[in-house]
Amino acid sequence: MNDKLKVIAGLIVFFAIFSYPFWNNIFNKENPEHKPVLSAEAEKAKECVRSKDYMTKEHMQLLDIWRDKVVRSGERVYKYGNGKEYNMSLSNTCLGCHTSKAEFCDRCHDYASVKPYCWDCHIDPKENK
Amino acid sequence: MNGNYIFSLITVVVLGLLAFFGTTVFGLQYLFGVIVPYACVIWFVFGILKRMLGWANSPVPFRITTTCGQQKSLPWIKQNRIDNPSTGIETIIRMILEIVLFRSLFRNTKSDITASGKVTYIWEKWLWVGALAFHYSFLVVIVRHMRFFTDPVPYLISMLEYFDSLFKIEFVGEVVGTSLQIGLPGFFISGLVLLAAILFLFSRRVLISQVRYISLPADFFPLFLLMGIAGTGIFMRYFSKVDIISIKELTMGLATFCIPDGAVLAGLSSVFYIHLFLVCILLAYFPFSKLMHMGGVFLSPTRNLPNNSRARRHINPWNYPVKVHTYDEYEDEFREKMIEAGLPVEKES
Ligand code: HEM
């Protein structure tokens, strides 16, 4: 006698869980669009606060540094390489240029499953008009 | 210095360098991002099947009653139903508790010699604590990683991310001349616990001389491998930063069998490729190493058999009809010779 049937049942359960990434996507339709759309304002400005590569990977770090500077040391002006000056503000500067939060920030964030808690307090200027 | 862990450390470093130079110098992103992951997953599946079916074909032994409590006996003697189960359901409870709480490890003791020269046994719970921390944070990290393989990301996974980053660890400032910022993206506590637990389990093997003596490269290699995986993961999330959106395009491509074009693959950071390659090595190494205790724990004969040897007769499964030669037959065969030699016989003729 041996426990072959029980082992095989266990294996089936294991592989059903293990292959989850493969079968899950058969039933779920992918979000049709996850690429952020640049608003007309951003298109006109042509460049972001810093290089595109930096923004894609590290914009949250930049926001944290801005927050720290504004809230802790009262500095409100950000200057970087390109010589332009920016008012360090989430709702005014970032969303002033990336005017549609839903089509820019949220597209990426939904895709990557990040839910910034910032919007508990900060506003999306568009939403409240 | 101990050859066992130096050898394992060098192996993991070389594997990391392989992925690093393979993607930065030789442009083998397709190999490290697509071919190796698929090959290792297939290898893992067949490896697990081979090992488990091998075990499934082995006969189940007699009840091995290494118990930790009173067996079912006379009605007025209280049975310890979980530690010494006599029915299937009680055994299942014992197995579940073993698998989710590691009760056998909880009983771990350490022998020592007291000041007066006597041997004593001390309850040693740190291995149990370290093992629990390690396995559960590992599980949470793996489940959280499913955000790279699902779109839309299921609610349960977002929920887990939320609770995992609920405890905010934030820092903005300077450390030895370089500015450091931690806090955005949110800090996942499980990643840190995972790395800390691996380092603890490793230091245990190195610092306790008896444990070091019984540790082999096969014990150190998985530890270094996991250190490398957790280390590169933490490094890329909080320090070097990676382009998550492009990574998810690759991982979703792997899951749905439509690989994104070469530009996406070429744009990914080499830290990501090291992380992924070490995970692939882990998958490939898994079925043929001690890591198979993941499946093996379900087959622990001292845990998964009810202690009912007194209530039920268990026939040895590998019994075969044995040829016997009884004394009666022996005497029948040699009676005359025995009588001639004067030996006593039971029947005279
Ligand atoms: C054995 C399996 C794995 C382990 C133990 C592991 C471990 C980790 C850890 C500890 C982190 C740090 C952040 C966190 O706590 O989540 C991390 C991050 C990461 N891992 Fe893994 N990982 C594994 C498999 C994978 C796989 C298969 C992929 C993709 C193909 C992957 C891609 C990533 C990425 C992209 C990050 C950065 C996450 C971010 O920046 O938010 N990992 N990993």
C-alpha cells in the first residue's frame, strides 16, 4: 500500500496554485491602456522637471524630497540642471502640467498596483472644479 | 574561514556576475529575461513531479509512533488527541499545525553543561522564531510579487500590499555625504524581515560551532542565494530604482506568452536581471536539493500516520510469501539419520 492518490491530489493542488499567473490572465482581460498620456500643456513644455529616465523611475523620491523641503525648511523653489525654476508643489506644479491625473499618474499606478496615499489630503485640481 | 560557505558564496557571486555581464556587455537580455526563466520553470515543474512521484511510489511504512503525548488507551486515561492522534481527522490537525506552526521545531532543545558539570537541556526557541519569520515573510513577498503577473491586480494582493506597508519607515536626509530618501515608494516590512531572518539563520550556522560542523555547501548555498535575491530586490526598490512599468510589460509577457519587443528588454536595469537570474537558479536548484522539504514535510512518516497500531492490524506492505521449513518437516526429512545418531526425535516414525 502507498499514498499515491493523496500525493497526486496534493500535486494537482500545488500546480494549480503555482500556475496561477498563467491561468489567471486567460480569464481577466488586461487593462487596455497603461501608457500615460501627455497633456497638451506637457507636450508644449517638452520636458519634465528632470530627465525622463529619472522621472519614470524616481518621481516618488523627488516628491518626497520636495515635501521635505517645503514642510520642514520652508523652501519652495526647485532648481535643477536645466536652469528653470519650479514651485515645489504636488497639485500645482505636477498636476498643473500633467493636467489629467486619471490619464497620467493613475494609468501607471493602476497597472503597477500602487495607491499613493497623497490624495487623502492633496487635491487633483481638475476633480474639484 | 570555512570552505563550505566560501564556496557557496563564490558560486552565488559568480552567478550574479554572469547575469550582470551577460546583460550589460553581451546584450543577452533575451536569454536572461525569457529563455532562462521559461527553461527554469519547466525544469522546476518536472523536477517536482519526478521527486514527488518517486516518493509516492514508496511503500508507506508501519506506524512510526514517535509521539509527544498519551496514546489512546483505556477510557479513563486521557488521550492527547493532537500529539498522539488515533483517527484521520486528528492526524490532519497535527499535520496542519506542523506545517503552519512548525511545532517540531518548537520543541527544539539544546544540550549544555552546567557550572556543576551536569548535562542539561535548554529549550532553544530562536531557530523556531527565525524559521517562522523567514517562511512567512517569504510567502508574503512571493504573493505580493503577483502584482507583476496579474492585470488587473486582484484586490487581495493590493490589500496585502497595503497592510505590509502600513508601518511607515521614512527617512529624508544625508548619510555619509550622499542624500538618501526612504519612504516613497512605501516600505514593505516583509522584505526587511526576510533579509534579516536569512542573515540570522546564516549567522546561526556560522557562529554555533556544532551547527557549523554539520553544515555543508548545500546548506549555505540556498542561504546565499536567497540573500542575493532579497538583497537585489531591496536594492532595486529603495536605492537603485527600476522602471516598474517596463518590468511589468516583460513579466506580463511571460505570463501570457507574448513577449514584448527587444527595446523593452534592453531598457531594463541589470540589477533586475541579476534578481531574476538568481530566482531562476533557485527554481532550478529547488527540486534536487534540501528545499524539497516543501513537499517532503507532507510526507513526514512520524507526523502523518495516526497511532492506531493497537487498534488495527497493519500488514507489512512489502511482505511476500516466505518459503518456510518447519521443524516437523525437518524431522520428517532427517528422522532416520537422527535416530541412527542417537538424537532425540518427537515422533518415532
Ligand atoms: C523567490 C522569489 C523572489 C523573492 C524572494 C524576491 C524578493 C524580493 C524582495 C525582498 C524585494 C524587495 C521589495 C519587496 O519587499 O517586495 C523584491 C523586489 C522586486 N522583485 Fe523580487 N523576488 C522574487 C522573485 C521575483 C521575480 C520572479 C521577479 C520578476 C520577474 C521579481 C521582480 C522584482 C522587482 C521588479 C522588484 C522591485 C519592486 C519594486 O521596486 O517595487 N522578483 N524582490
